[in-house]
Amino acid sequence: MRALIVNDDGIDSRGLRVLAQVAVDAGLDVTVAAPHIERSGASASLSALEEKGTLSMSLRVFPELPEVEVFAVEASPALITFIASESAFGPAPDIVLSGINLGPNTGHAILHSGTVGAALTAASHGARAVALSLNGTAPSRWETAASVATRAVQWAIDHAPRGQVLNVNIPDIPLDELRGLQTAPLAEFGAVQAEIGDVEESGRESRSVAVTFRSVTIDDTYDSDAALLHRGWATATMLTRPFEVSGFDLGALAFSTSA
């Protein structure tokens, strides 16, 4: 099974190397392709730095994985996944593993995540896909992340349906303090929430607005992914492709015209 390892933290992130090692240990045929710089918050955007109409990339080496091809690509994570599905790095991947992101991807804010956006793009092309995130800041407990990732990746190899994304969040705690792994629904918000201030106009054609971000108070009244992560659980949520809602009645919208 061919695997693409991608992320939004960039080619130099520790989490990317940890996930690549997990994939190799799982017996996958691994290629790594990640943005040459951090592209967090890129969602599923297909953006790139092009030179004369071509996408630039360079070969890198992970000394601990000398047999793995590694590419630093001047593009968003979703675009990297997109071109991988069109055989830019060899045959299209059977499974795409995105992460391990440094910072959580919980709640409805996953809409904006480059980590999740890359995985959703892979799912839209019929691949199995897993997005993995560690709720921490550097330095972090990568041994805990690797342990949970190993379990999640093996499950995805054996059971994950094509066209969907397994979104996994891991607490940044010692492995012997990890309470386990639970399935969970998405929280209403993500880790932070934007607050919009007053609009200030400076003349006829200029205006500004203050945008600040604050940490969200976690609602512990139900077992969302954010709440369980806060309590020391790793969480898993299955995401579907956001293309259509089956069964919704659009009859009142439809009309026809006579010739």
C-alpha cells in the first residue's frame, strides 16, 4: 500500500518525521511531500508559489529514513495531496497521512486546518485518509503521539473506508498518563475563537477592523473531542466529504422553463 505523508507545519517539523517513521514501521511504501515552509490555516486551498507556470519542489533527506523519498514543495498541503493523486510523486497514494500537527485540530474549526484540508482532499480523490494532531507546543511528548498514531494508522489500513477522513487528536502527556483512545463528536468551537472589534474608517476608501483570538473555555458537560482531549484522552472522529447532503428536499427551489 502506497502512502503519502504530508502536513501543514512544514518540511522541517518533528511531527512529520514521527509520522513517516510510523508509516514505514507499518509496512507502507512511503513518500513524504510537505510544504517548504509552515502553511497552517491553509484549509483545502490549492495555492502555490509558481515559477514560469511550474510548481517548485526540492529533494530532501531524512537521515533516519534514507530509503524514503522526501520532497519540500512550495505549495499548500491540499495542493500537494491533489498533485499526488495525479501521480506527481509516483503512483497515486492508497492512503494519505497528514500531520502530526503541533496543536489540536478539534471542533468545527477543523474547517480552517491545513492538516485536515489535505486529508479531505485525499478523501475526495478516493484515498483512505488520516489527520493527526498533538495538543502541545514544542517541546512535546512525541512518544505518546507515535504510540497513538501507530494504532490509528493500522486501523486505517485495515478498516478505514475510502472517501472519509479519520481525524485524531492526541494529548501532550506522558504515555503512561494517557487514558486511552475514544471516538468523539466535534466540539462547537476549536481551540481558539476569533473576536471582531469595531470597524474604523480612515477616509473614503480605507477602513480597518480589529481581530483578536482567545482560547475557548472547554464545555465539559458532554464528551466532545475537545473535552475528552482536555481530560487526557486521545480522540478519533470520522469526517465525511463536504460535497452534498443526501435526502434534503430541494423541491421548492427547482423550476423548468418551456421551450
